[in-house]
Amino acid sequence: EDQVTQSPEALRLQEGESSSLNCSYTVSGLRGLFWYRQDPGKGPEFLFTLYSAGEEKEKERLKATLTKKESFLHITAPKPEDSATYLCAVQAMANNNDMRFGAGTRLTVKP
Amino acid sequence: ETGVTQTPRHLVMGMTNKKSLKCEQHLGHNAMYWYKQSAKKPLELMFVYSLEERVENNSVPSRFSPECPNSSHLFLHLHTLQPEDSALYLCASSLSGGSDTQYFGPGTRLTVL
């Protein structure tokens, strides 16, 4: 069965303190891995899609990387406005209608 | 209106009530989804529609009944719900089924008393 595990569950950083969020996955043939950001009381906001090991994508202070077993979301010099829950999800080749989500990492950036 | 909209944003209902959640997408997409998000649990896919045809139903109880009258609108009809059905219900759309990125609405916060 496809599984997605995100760690840590919660992360508190000082403004400017870089760190990484982890998404480990088990899937029978990866079609795509997705990162979303979710603010309290709102729907998830799309950040990145990664399709193959070695692929990297960047957006402002965020950089997503992918290996055959996990993905990292690197946050460089975070600001308080980066505080949110970050969700990882995978789609398998065998069932491309089903996006399997992890439980998320709740990030808090203190000024 | 842009993106994916959902109404109402908040809903409180008793276990004997019947209510409906509405989702509308303004992106020209052909696939729409219903998800359930409970506290500290991953998003759970409930229903998938592609070109107005239901293509997936992840063993959802019959007290939840979806309807997709056209590619821009999606409804979730609710009846005789249980308190454990209280959650954030999210609608999403994508250009087609498959690996296309899904774009989410703001959700409806449902409380069942």
C-alpha cells in the first residue's frame, strides 16, 4: 500500500534559521510527488511537483528535492510569513486518480 | 471569481439534518475531487469526477452523496451524519485526472452536533 510519512510533525525556527522538512514515501511506481502549503482555515496551496529522482525545484526561499525514497523541502532564511503546515503527497502510476497525502509538518517561524 | 470556491465556509448541523456543500471551479478543468481533512490526520480522498463521471469512490459511507452536474460544479449532499463526520471538507480540481496538479478551494468547516 502506498504510504507517505512526513517529519518532523512540528518545527519551530527562528527567523533566518534554515532547515529541512522530510517526506518519505513508499509507492509502487511514482507518477509524481507534490508539495503544498496550508494556512490555518484555508485550503492547500500548490508549491511544487517533482517527477523523477534528482529533480529539484525552487521558489523564493523554498527548494524541493527528490530521491527514490524521499523528498526534502529546504527552507533558507525563513521569515515569519513562511509559518504554515507543509503537506507532501504522492501519485502512483497504478492509480493516477488517487493522491496520497502525508499528515504534514507544522512550521512556526519566530521573529 | 477565480480559482476554486466553496460554500458555505462554515456549517453546523444536527444528525437528522440534510444539507449540501457546493464547489465551483473557474479554471476550465475537467476533473473535480472531494477530500475530508480531520484534525492531525492526512487528507482523505472521498470522490473523484472526471468529465462529470464518477471514477473513484473510496468506500465512503452512503450518508455522503456526491453530484457533478457539469465540469464546473460539484456538490456533496449530506444526510444523517455522525459527530465523527465533523471535519474540513475540501474540493479540488485538475485539468484532467491523472498526474495533473490539483488546486484546492478554501474548504467548508463542518460541525455535526
